[in-house]
Amino acid sequence: MAGLLVMPELRIDPIIGRRVYIAEDRAGRPSDYGIHEATGRVAPVGESSPKAHPNCPFCAGNEIHTPVASATVADGAGRWQIRVVPNKYPAFRLDEVQDGAFGVHEVIIESPEHLLDVTQLGPTRLVEVVRMYRDRLRHWAAQPGLRHGLVFKNSGCDAGASLEHIHSQVTALPYVLPTVQLELDAAGRFYAAHQQCIFCDLIESELAVNQRIVSDHQGYVTLCPIAPRQPYEMWLLPRMHQSRFDLLTDAEVEELAGALQETLSRLQTAEPGCPYNLLLHTAPFDDAHAAAYHWHWEIVPRIAHEAGLEWGGGVHICPLSPEKAATRLLTAKKN
Amino acid sequence: MAGLLVMPELRIDPIIGRRVYIAEDRAGRPSDYGIHEATGRVAPVGESSPKAHPNCPFCAGNEIHTPVASATVADGAGRWQIRVVPNKYPAFRLDEVQDGAFGVHEVIIESPEHLLDVTQLGPTRLVEVVRMYRDRLRHWAAQPGLRHGLVFKNSGCDAGASLEHIHSQVTALPYVLPTVQLELDAAGRFYAAHQQCIFCDLIESELAVNQRIVSDHQGYVTLCPIAPRQPYEMWLLPRMHQSRFDLLTDAEVEELAGALQETLSRLQTAEPGCPYNLLLHTAPFDDAHAAAYHWHWEIVPRIAHEAGLEWGGGVHICPLSPEKAATRLLTAKKN
């Protein structure tokens, strides 16, 4: 056994300094629990199921089970294809000034049919979904009292989804989200020292090293970050500097949808049924960070359990190196 | 439905400023996945199973499947009762200077028989286990190059355990763990402003308010923190100021074991089989934080799924208020 040991390795995230130990041997440890970290399917997503489900509140025909839509996209016959509703079980509320839980919490239902993965939409419909992400943020950016927005998708039970029908969530809050604040602080320091965006610098050096690049075309780069929290973690960034997702043009939205389709398809091919979170990191609704910050998506598979080291220590253990992950994602055939 | 809505509420942790939204309505939302947040048993722990399991590497008789012990506690007949071994699948290594993954990663096997919850040990044997936590930290604190230690227990699959046989882990690293560093910074600022420990201040005000206290006797206080990440989250703190767990006396260890037994038993009674992480927060291996910092255990049940808001935004949603949690834990009959 000792001869086969792969040494653990400390990686430090170049943006926020997060510490991750790459410990590939841990993937081989015994388990009493039947599921195995870093080997795959742990949630019932991935299969197509296009017929309406009678009990699914997100399927066409069941609109009575969700609040009145705040926005929709319809097809030529007037049937909704995308439907945005206030979250029926919100964490924040626009009328909640008293207790400080003020904020927006919306659900974007991404298809009228009971699809289980957003890549099943195909390129044209995915463009509409991504445009809706932008439009909702644009809408909330113009409202008083809101400073920052987040779009996120929980796909699969282990990623925190309670319903399988494809959907995303939009939040807008009166403060900068802590996760992005950490990046803004780091990017601000880097900019002060180098007069350059730290993410532009990262993209340049990752393209030069070329060990963790998953895709690079049509204006977007997908890479496996050097200090991933999870196997197959990916970041998708616009190649040209841009700080706010809500300022994207229609042409940029279209290219981005293509890049997202490719990236998520590669993940589903490499790890079929893999639960994941899709997380938008974008600058606050002002121009203060225009030069220093660079919006991006983080795609975080939820394969490895977060345990005592993560919760108690704030350090992460990842059982798959980003170099191996990138190689596997590159060779995964696109849908 | 609308008449029954409980308004979400923003809570801010008084130590590190963590933002948590208490959103109790979310516990009632529909789910496709069969399990339900905040209602209970999601991992196969909690039943007694005292006979040895042939495939369990931690059971007596199977010592060949683990490395040579670095420490043991034996009974009168010389049979081991507690066995400390280097983690066979470590995240850190003492010989790993080159790649920076330098550190200690040990497993404390807490019983020779196949027990599934540490409360099954009973008070006397639990004292020995807690003493071993202290002794391992004490040992590593005296070694060169190590600055900080963490003791943690992953109990149940959803808390990140791979084996069910009761065990904890000890790590020691050449830097201060980020989670504790955040608290040290906050405690340092508070001390500079008030010449008092922020945790002593918290204990005093929580005892005065008396809405979130779970237990208070024999030198230890257990409370539900005002901004919990998970339902039934508890902190167990020494009532008298003390910064380093590794400096505990034998008498203090004995009282602490009693408090841990009570606290964990209450959790298992309120939420049978609940997976949890037991996390020690203690000052680094020096005296720099002796006046400002206060060691404590954090007991974090792993009931609610961490999703996009937590991973992408750094804010938490908790579907049970700490006031209700404390009431339920108080009325849960002790084992």
C-alpha cells in the first residue's frame, strides 16, 4: 500500500487565499455508508422526464401552487417557457424592513416541462434562460435599497435542491454578499499594487500554463481552479474584463449560453447525475469595482462531504486534483 | 396559508458577524427527495451495536488494518479502550515539508467495540476520551513547527464520516486555522475596546436573557448561538475564562466530559440519529491570545443542506430558531 501513496499537497487560492489540500488517496478509503466520495452519482438528477408531473409545482398546469409570476417568456402560441415567481418560502422579503430580513428571493422556473438538467433545454432555450438571469438582476439593480445580487442554481438533492424540475434562484440584498466581498477586497488590493484585474491576470497565467483549462472560445474561458473545494470545480469567466453580469449585451448573453451549455455538459458526461451549484459572482450594483473586479460563474459539484476540517477549521480537502479534473472534463464528449 | 407565515428574520453572529436568516417556513416546503430538512434522522447512526464487526478497521481484533498506535489507554487487563493512530488517508503529513502539506492528522478510536455514538460510552469512559483529546493537543503543542490544533468528530455520513465506529480526529498545523483566526481577530478587537473577553461577555448576556441556554452547571455553559448555521447548533463553553483547551486540568476534563455527555444526549433525544460535527475552537499553541480568546466546542448538526446561498453568497438560512431549539433541547429527557 505504502508504495502507491500519493502525497497530499497544499494549494492556496490565488484570489482569496483559501487553503485546499489535494489528497487523492482519500478517495480510496473504506466506507460504511455505501456511497463513495468522488465517484459519482449521489442524487437523482440527469434523466429526461419531459411529461408533466401532477405533484410538481413548477410544471405547466400547476401554476396555482406558485405565486403570481413577476416575469415570463412565452413561445409563439403564448405558452410560458420561462416563469419567474417570488419564492414561496423566502429567506428575505421586500416588505421585511423591521427585522432586517429585507431582500429579494425569486425562483426562475426554466421550463414548463419536467426537465431535470438545464443542458436538456438545448442552446436556443438556454439563451433565454441566461437572458432572464441578466434581466432580473438588471431589474433589481434599478430598485432602491438593494446593493448586490446573486443568481444561483441548486441542482440535485445533495446540492440543496428541494425540487428536481429545473430552476434557479435570484436574490438581491441591501449589502454586499460576504463571499463576493472577500474577492472584492483581494481584487482591490491587487489592483492598487498592479493596476490590473487579478482575474485577468489569473486567466492569462492559466492559459499560459495550460494544465487546468477546460474550454476557451467565443469570449469565455472555463478552468478548474488551482485550489478547488470539490472534484471538478470549474470557473467560467469572460475573457475580456467585465465587472457586472447585469451589464451584458444580448450578443454576450448568447455566447455565454453556449459556453455554459458546453461546460455543464462536460460535467454531466464526466460525472453523470452529479449534483452541483451554479453560482454567479458579480460586482455590486455600482461602478466602484469596475476596474478591479471580474464577474464569473463558479460551478461547484457536490461530491465530497464537507466535514469537521471544513466546518471547524476552514480548510478544504479535495480528493481530485484540478489537473486530473481538467483532463477528464476535456476528454468528456460534449452532448 | 398566508396567515400562517412566519416572517424570516436576520440574525448576526456577535463574534464574527456571520449573517443567518431564520426562515422557519422553509421547513414546510415540498420536496421531491424524500428527506426533509430539519425533521430528523438522515444518517444511520444512533443504535447500539456492541459486537465486533468483521469488516470494521476500528474494531478490536482488526488492528492490522490501521497503522501502529501512537497512544493508547488500556483497561486493567491490558486491553486497549482508546487507540490513537495516524490517519491512514491523511490530508497532512509530518514528513511533507516539500509541498507544504506539513501537519498532523490522527484518528482517535474511542472504543474497542462497535459503538455508533459517543454518548454510549457512559461518563467514566468519556472522561478518558476527553482527556485523550487534551493529551494529543498537549503533545503536538510541544513539537516544533506546529502552531495550532483542531479536534473534531464527524458523526454520521451526512457529517462527513466514512466509518460509523465512534472516532474523532486530531490535526495540528503550522498556521492558525482560518475559522479560529476570524474569531481571534474579532476577540482581539473587542478586548482592545473593552478590556474584556468577547465570549465572557456573550456568556454573561446569554445567561441574563435566558432564552437560548441549554445547560449551565459544573463550570460549563451550553447555549444555542443567536445566529446558528444549522437547527440545534450548540456552543459549549467553560464559564470561567480560559483560552487553551490543551491546558485543562484533570478535574476540568472530568467536568467537561459530564457537560459533553449531557449536551450530546439532549441532541440525540431531540433528533434521534442526527448527524453532527463536534468542533473544538481553541487558541494557538502560544500565550498571545490568553486574555482575549475563550476556547469552546461547537456542536453543528448536519440537518439542513448547504446550498447556493451558503456556497455562493456566504449567508446561511436556518429553518429553526435558536430559541425554539433551546426549548426543545431543554425538554429533551437526558439519557
